[in-house]
Amino acid sequence: MRNKDKHMLSNKQWDEIYNIGYMDGQDIKSIAAEGMYRGGEKLISDKLKTNQYLPHNIEEVVKAGIKALEKDIIILKDARGIEIEIKNALKEKKGYSLIRLGDGELLALAHDILLRSEKIKENPRLNFLSYAGIDIPNHQFRDRLTNSILQASAAIGIPPARFPAYQRLFNRLATFHKLPLKNLNLTHSVINYYLNNSTTVYHDLLKNKKVLLIGNRMEEGKEYFEKEGYNSIVASITVNGINSITSVIEQTKLYNYDVALVSAGIPANIICVELAKMNKVALDFGHMIGNLLSKSTFLSKD
């Protein structure tokens, strides 16, 4: 068993805890049982008054709650829907941006609003923000990133996972900023992968359109695509964190292109939105380029 998996439980073990978990020690199963309780049954218990008894377990309460909140359910756009939007934007020669909000973007949006910068920096699991393109605190960039969400001309990817630093944090931000969720064109934060797994849109773009690559690995990406037989790459532009965004936007004006594939961490969101304002189609390509270069992912062609 790998070291990072030593505290993970199998589905069978989770089922056992779910059915007959107990909290009377410090072993992993007791901790898991307490986590399961605090994540569900305790939330119900805290809402009941002294001596009140509700004869329903968490599953029944959640089912009833979802039924009551059905009017708030939003259908996220799937890969086929996003593919249609991309191709329509190209056909109509209008701007289109696809941006994605992962944990890095959400932490950048939330710092010193919902989460203190000091607490984020103290957490060793969150020391990737500098690599993703931002050193916090940076309130000016945070506010610009917030504005880019509302200015996105088409699609915004949000996390499907309901974990604290993912969809739960997005929900808190949406409430804080009073985001008009029903009016936003929402999709999955991993839509860049879904587009490759479920459509041939990347292949179609690289085969039939002039493509500009933006990101620190995109020079390698240019070589990769050309070896794959795609001769549509007009250039690649490097991105050196958030301070280079203005320079990157200016450099794009030097090239005649139809679509920009952007793999630039957190700055990708603002770059894509700004390019869409210039009537370009700009897609947050994310870690897709790294996966293609490492051969852990293959471009879907059929």
C-alpha cells in the first residue's frame, strides 16, 4: 500500500462504518465514524430543540430537503452542449470564453473574504497557489478575478465535488457575492477533460482552425501537436504569473488566430475573458496539455 493511501478506507469498510460505526477511540474507523456523524446527523441534531426527536435518518432528511429545494436545481452544461457553443461562436465570429474554477481559483477568490490569507498559507496542502500563478494576499487580483466570473461570455466551470475547498466554497462565494446562478452558463470545472473524452472538438479545432497556444508548456505543446500532424498552430505565448496578463494579451494581438487554448493556471480565467472581449474564442485548456505531453491522455479524434 502506498504511503498516501495508508489512512484511506475501502468502500466495504465505509459501508461497515455506515451501518454500525462507533466513536470510542482514536483509530481510523472511529475517526471516520465521527466525521460521518458530524457531516450529517449532527447537523440535524443541532437544528432540533431540547427534547425534540425527529424519527428520520440523514438520508430521509436530505431527500425531503432536496424535494423542497427542487426549484433551485441548476443543470450544468455537458460536453456536447459546450462543444455546440464553441462551434457556434466560431461560425458567428463572436467572442466566447470557457473558464474553470478549481480549488486554486476558489481560494484566490475567497482569501481575506471568507478565508484569511494567513490560514491558507499555513495549510501545507494549499502551498500550490504560487505555482498556479498568484501569491496571496492580492486583493486587486482577487477582485479582478471575481469580475471575470460575471463577464465570462459563455461558460463557467464549477467543481462537481461537494468538498469544503471545492463546491462548498463556491456556494459560499456565490452567496457572498449574490451571484445570479440561474443566469450564469455553468458547466463542470473538469470540462476540459470531458470535452476530450466525449467529443472531438479539440481535434476539430486543431485540424480546421488557426490556434494560438498560451501557457508555460505550450512551446512543447506546439511541437507535440505538429508531430501529431496538426499544422494550424500560429504561435505559443508564455505566461509568467498574474503580472504578465497584460503583456500576454498585448502579444496575442500580433497573431491572426481563431481559437486560443490557454493552460496558465489561475491567470487563464482573466486571459480567456479578455480575449473573448476581442471577439476571440478562448478555452481554459488546463492540465490537459501536461497530460498530453506525458502521454497519460490522448487527444480524441473519433
